[in-house]
Amino acid sequence: MKKFVETISNIWKIEELRQRIIVTLGLLLVYRFGAQVVLPGIDTSQLAQLTSNTENGILGILNAFTGGAFANASVFALGIMPYISASIVVQLMGIAIPYLQKLQKEGESGRKTINQITRWLTIAICIVQAPAYLFGLGALGVPDSAFVLGKGLDFIIPAVIILVTGCVFAMWLGEKITDKGIGNGISLLIMIGIIATMPQSFVQEFISRTTNNTGGIMFMLIEIIIWFLVILASVLLVMAVRQIPVQYARRTASGGYEKNIMGSRQYIPLKLNASGVMPIIFAQAIMFAPSLIGRTFNDTAVGQWMEVQFADIFGLAYNILFAVLIIIFTYFYTAITVPTNKMADDLKRSGGFIPGIRPGKETGDYLDKIMSLITLPGSVFLALLAVLPAVVVKLMDVQAGWALFYGGTSLLIMVGVAIDTVQQVNSYLLNRHYDGLMKTGKNRKVA
């Protein structure tokens, strides 16, 4: 505890870090405030059914990502997800479109152009999603009487403009957090939305255990212990790397390279889960299709079976297909985001080589082989974490809302963003207050 207090004290002593943390907290507070502001023209007293219908299932996951704004019919109801979708589309298009490939190689200027393309695509996605959300409110339980101005153009057009503006404003908040705050802004907005639903889910689970004679406080403690173990496993998945030893040749006085044992040895860290949570997001998007297909062909036995089985996110058929898709997408996304051939070329140009492997193509093939080998356990582990909420619901009778924090996208996003933010804070401490992280060493004066 003393060490923790000392670390917090050191964080507060660094003026730049203190200002960045304050800016981050302030902008996150603005985002949370906006999530509670209901669209003009909607009666907030008649949104109870909408809240009830978005507590479970796929809509529950979407509502968690928006921090409850989806169920509140808020100005931030679309959340930051259109921007995430646009980023994924641009990234995938970069594989096939030469213009985007060229931009990716142009450094900072190319990155700015790609970001601008992503922003415009985000607006385009919002323009499609906003009317779909407004017209879908009726199907989600919002009565016609809740629309004070009716559902005419005098309500739809301003509401669409507000929803699009809300998403763009959320995107701006995320970018400002990244530039002026601490951590990745977009990821922090998603994480803070997920965390916002946690207290309510925990309270509901606690009340259920203590009032319905389903295990009591003791069983609740067991659930918490299991939850911490799952978090530990998630941290291991995010942090695990395979280190590939690299030998760098020693530069001689004549400007050439002398490859001998005197050269410096380093490592190429290949992550066990190089694709992060993207395979789960891809698979989650695809899982809408089976239920939709079943609903389309519900006049047949197969269609009725698909509609029933794949509408339950905690069902057996749903999770088996979900796990298989995650494994497939993990390999796919790793292949397009880990350029082993480029890594081999860069290594060769810098005078480095993997001991026992010839530089160039053989190095690229070797790295590709290693990535394939470590991606298998990584993808299986990721799939197991993704389906774990269904397991705890079926075996431990956990409430659906609380079960979502036992794995899947929610938990991995929370763990990944938390680790990334802590690492950035640690970098400041290592530069200014070494004793803030280590038990030995001398404090460095703040510049």
C-alpha cells in the first residue's frame, strides 16, 4: 500500500503528466454527460421498455459499448462504433487499393490523409445508421406517444443531424484525449462506456444471489475470485510474446559490417495475440447473419431452428460458430497486420539476421512460420475467453449483464486499454521518478 501511495505521489509531481490526466478525466466526463442527454422530441419517461430490451443479447453488448447511451436514446446513441467500423473498413481496403497502400508508406502525411478518409467514412456510416436507429426505436419498445413531435421529417431530420454530430463530437473527444491526454482516446471512450454499466450489473447479480437463495454471499465471493482469475488470464494473453533472437553485425571503421559474436543481440517480439480484440469484433458482426437468415426462411424447419438457436448469445450453437469464426478471423487479421516479409527486409537493410537463418526470403518464411505456430494457441485462448460468458451463465447461473464481464470483447478491451494507459504513465515515471516503480535507485529531479 505504501508503494502504491508513493507511486501516486510521484505521478502528481510530474506537471505534464498531471495536466494530461486532468485533461483526460475532464473529456471523459464530458462524454459521460453527453450519454445522459436524450434526443429532443423524445419523452424520457417512456423509455423503460427500451432499457429493458437492450439489457441482454447482442443489443446489450452494443449498449455496453456506448455506455448506456443506446438505451437512453441519447445524442451519443451511436457511440464511437461508426468510427471503429470506418477504421476497420479503411484498414481492410488498404490491402486491395493501391492508393491506400501508397498512403501507408508515406509516413506522417499519409497517416493524416488516411485519418481524414476515415473521418469522412465515419460520417457516411452515421448517416445510414442514424435513421435506422430512429426507426428501430419503435421495434425496441418505444411507444409512438414517446415521440412528442411525432415521427415526421420535422423530428427525423434534426434527430439525424444531432446523432451524426454526436458521433463526430465523440470522435473529436477521442482524438483530443490521444493528443492532449494520456492513453488512446478512442479506446478509452469505449472502455469508460463499458465500465459505466459494470456497477449496475454487479448490484443486480449481488441482489439476485442474496435474495433468491441461489448461493448467497459465499457464491458471490467465488464469482469475484473467478473473475479476477479471468482478468489475470486476459492480461497474460495481451502481454505474451515470443522473442525471436536477432544478431546485429558490428559496423567496422571502413563502413562495412563484420558479422561476429561481438555484434549486439536483440529480439523481435512477436505477440501471441497480435490481432487484439478485432477477431471478436469481426465475428460478432457476422453473428447477426444466421439469425437474420433464419428469420427470412422461417417457413422451413431449418430456418426456424436457425432463428431460435442464433438469437440466444448464450446458446450452444451460437457459441460454437462464434468460437470457430474467432479462430479463422484471428489468422486472417494477423496475416494482414503482421508484415513478416517487410520485417525481414527491414532487418536485412539494418544489418541484422536471425542466427541460423539466411537473411531475406528465408527470414520472412521463418517469421511467418513462427507467427502461424503461436497464432493457434492465441486464437484458441481468445475463442475460449469470448465464449466464457455463455459458460458461466449456463454452469453458474450468473446474470446475463454481469456475465458479459467474464470475457469477450468487453473484458479484453478493458484489460488492453488499461495496460496501454499504465505503460504510458510508467514511461513518464521511469523518465522522472525512477523510485516510483522500483524499490531501489535514486530519484531523478523533475526537469
